[in-house]
Amino acid sequence: MGTGKTFILIFLSAVAFGYSQNKFDDIHLFQTFMQDATITSYAYDEAFIDYNNYDFGTQYALGLQGGFVVKENIEINGRLGFGGLSIRDGNSETSLTDLDLSGRYLFYDERQTQIAVGGSISFPFGDENAGYGNFGLGGFGALRHKIHQQLLLTSSLAFDIVDTGVTSDESNSAISLSGGLIYLLNDRLGLVGEIRYRTNLDYALLSFGGDYALAKNRLRSAIGFGLDDGAPDFRLQVGYIFSF
């Protein structure tokens, strides 16, 4: 809780700088890219690199993730790439990542608040020796609330079941709770802070990132720090979003 309070104070203190127009809908989260309450008005893809460093080794992925609008309040998202797992003083394996698909429905969008619900499914395209090969199902609820012209609060609650008898004889369920703040530093640059907890996995990760708007596209990056044993000690995410 101390870390969470410190995180909030850091971002609230940034309100003293600058002014920008409301451009929150174009800024995507890093840790919960697919579990968000915003619906974009265009199709988009993000070329991403995701690097995670653990005590036992490293895991990485690079590929594409993105989304498109079915109706004005329904968005479909997907993620697929190529990744690998390298064990310290051990073997290294590479493969396709699993295919992740999700959909969200924005059922409340009034005044300063957006609320959406959605579901997700993961297909075991990857190799389990590379850290993939998991089938999963999940559901989530997400919220965005504008506190100030420059400051937005985000949160989500998700429930996931992984390895439901397809690639394993056992299934593991987890509840994920996430919160964050988006601060518009100016017309182009948004700062994104997030913290995420997952039960049954001893997972807690705090991340800080930036989202910079180019002429038509967006350049993004974030670093994360593990607060529990199940999370990576260090995480680096880099992305380039282009719209259609």
C-alpha cells in the first residue's frame, strides 16, 4: 500500500505543469492493453517489444497487437508475435507466442466516466518450453474516470482461467486488479503509471511509461518493477502504434 500511495502522489504532483486538450482516448495502457474502458474510433496496430527479466532468466516477445471497432461501443483486440525463454545456465527456446483475442463493450459513457465489460480467450499457438502453449479464458470490467482536464484514473478487475484441460490436466484461476493514472503533460506527450496485482501467482508490478503522438502515429515505452516474486524484476515495453 505504501508503494501505491507514493505512485499516486507522484502523478498528482504533475498537475502543476502545463495544459493540454483532452486526448485520453488515444492513449492506451501498457500492462492492461486489452482490459480498458476506452473505445477508439479507428483501427490500429502496435508493433511491440516486451522484455522481462526474472531471477531464473529472461522472457521476451515481439509482434503486433491492436484493435478495431465493430460498433461505436464495441471493440475487438488481438495480439500475436514471436517470443522466447532463456534460462540462466540452461536452455533457450523460441516459438510463436499464444494468440490472444478479446472484446469489450462500453455500456456507460457519461460526463467524466467510462465503464466497459469484456471477455478474452488465449489459444496455445506457442511452445510451453518457450513459456507459452497455454489455453485461457477470462472476463473483465474496466473503468476510466477523468479527474481533471489533464488527469485520468483507470482501473480494471479481471478473472482468468488458464490451461483449462487443453494443454494441461490442471486449470489455474487468478483474479487481477489494476489501477493507474494518465497525465497529459502537453498536446503530444502523455505519462502513464500503472500497478497490477494478480492472486495465486504472487504477482505485483509497478510501471511508468510515456506515450508520444507523432503526426499520425504514436511512440510508446514503459519500464516496470516487480514488487512480488511472481512478477519480473524488470520489464521493458516499447511500441509503435499506427492507425488505418
